[in-house]
Amino acid sequence: MRCLTNLLTATALATGLATAAAAETVLIYSEGGPNRGTRAEALEDFAQNVAEMSNGDLAIDIHWGGALIKLTATLGGVRDGAADMGTVLTAYEPLRLMAYGIGDLPLASSDPWVGMRAMYELMTTNRQMIDALADENVVYISNYTSTGIQMNCAGDNRIESIDDIAGKKIRASGTFGKVLNDLGANTVNMGYNEVYQALDSGLIDCEAGYLYTLEGYKLYEVINHIALADWGQITGFGIVMNKDIYDGLTPEQQQVLKDAGDRLVDDFARAQIEQMDVIVDGLKTGDIGRQVDVVDFDGRQTLIDASMKYRDEWVEGVTAMGLDGEGLWSEYTDLIAKYEAERDTSGYPWNR
């Protein structure tokens, strides 16, 4: 089996992996996104936290931009041992990650901290969710979020209201793509590293995307109009680890990964929340790189209402897998409410 090598002495072993003066376990991480933007910084901080929390006993070697495994194939690569860890999205593995897809069902809440906290607790405490990933030979480590979905368009295209959706060629994935199809769009599902070229070439008119990717993927160079819809968020989006490798770690090493994963949720949420206003303001002024027209979307509640039938489909699908679909949905929405109440009462953790 490929992957991690325990370096028990300071002598470099002929494995091609970096060595360290102290004993070190190196974990190979496959990241499909570029090494820039808010999420990339959060992932680098996660790797640094793992190293510091383990006193140098664990190290994470990140391979960026799909250089090791394409983002769309990361689950299989981690499952089969081509990498020890990686970033996965339910939208790219809707059947294998169906249970985790609960995080892709559009809700009224699009708060990054609330969404990620709810998903983190669900995925680390609910036995059905833990076992569903174990069936794919992976272990959940932490969560990301897309933040709220916005309507980003190129050329003269605009999506400012529900009526503007019909006939548009829109890059969208998962439930969001299904809803837009229902509303008359022609949707295209593609990896995010393909979106820039698709917008630039006219292959798609718009994308149902996110504020942080406008900077991270430099999409501000090829879009001319943004309508802020804050339509739910994608939290079926996180870090998983090969289960065989994870089970081979010491309890202390496993705890480090758990603690670093827990910390990532708050760190990434804070960065996202702070950066969203910076990005919107920067797009309006051109300070980010290019001035882009930004307006509010008219019809957010219609999008949310149109999404609910896919909640029912998800419940049916996971129930057919032998899971308690209604029970999972109830627990998840209760967690959303729990963290909304905590935020409203106590504020975000970093402001306390």
C-alpha cells in the first residue's frame, strides 16, 4: 500500500518523501484547487497546525491544483491509497457520498460558521454518517463551505431575478443545478478549474458560484455581473482521509487530526466571513483586479422553496441505503438551529 512512511531516525530513507530531524509521519494530501485564495490559506494553516500540535510528529505534504489527483476523482484516489488525504465534494460523487450530500441541500441559512459547525458535529458524532464514509474506506476530518451561492455572469448576461434564469447556460452542481434546470436553465456540471475557460469562451453564460472562488480562481477577469443571492451553501465539501492509514496512526496522532480539523472550521469560517465583504467591495471598486457590477438577487425565497422537493428525494435515497433519512435531516436542521442560536446569543467564537 502507498502513502505514509514513518521516519524513525534522522537518516533520510530512500522513499522520496521529505525527512525531518525528529520522527515524522508524512501524509500526502491531494488538493484540486489552486494554491491561492481563502481556502488555500486555510488548508495551509491546517497543515501547519497539525505539525505544531504534534510537535513535528505529523507533516502534511499538499499537492495543489489536481497535480496528483483531479478534484473530481479525489474520493477514489484517497479511498484506494493514491493519496492519504484529500478534498472531496459530494457533487462529484453523488452516489458514493450520498449521505454527506445532506450538506448540499439548500437551506435558508448561508452563514459559513453555522453550516460548517453543524456539519462537523453531525459527521463526527452520528454513527450512521461515520459508517457511511467508512464504507468508502475514508474517515471524515473536517469541513469547508462554499458560502452562499451567487449568480456570476459573463458578457452581457445577467441573472437578477427568477425570470432571468430560463434559457441561460449555467454551470451548477448537485441540487442547485437541478433547481436551476427546473426553472428553465441549461445547466452544465464541470470541475471548478474549468469554469474560467468556460465563461471566457462562452461555453456557459453564468455560474452559480461563490464569492471566495471569484478571487481564488481569478473569475473576476471573465465575469461582468454578479447578483448576490446567498442561496444556501454547499457543506458536502470537506477533508477525508484513507481509513487504513488513519487506523494505523497512534491515538495521539488521530487526536491531533481531530483537533486540527475542529480548529479549521472556526478559522475558515472567520476568514470567509471577513473576506466576503472585502471581495464584494473590491469587485465594486476594482481593487481586487477588475471592476464588476454587483447587485442583489430578487427571488431568493423562490429558490429555497424550489429546492425542497430535493430534500424529499435525498431522504428517500439514503433511506433506501438503510439509513434513517428523516432522522438525519431532523438532527442536521436541529444543529443548524443550535449554532444559529449560539451565534445570536454569544457571537462568533473569535469575537468572544
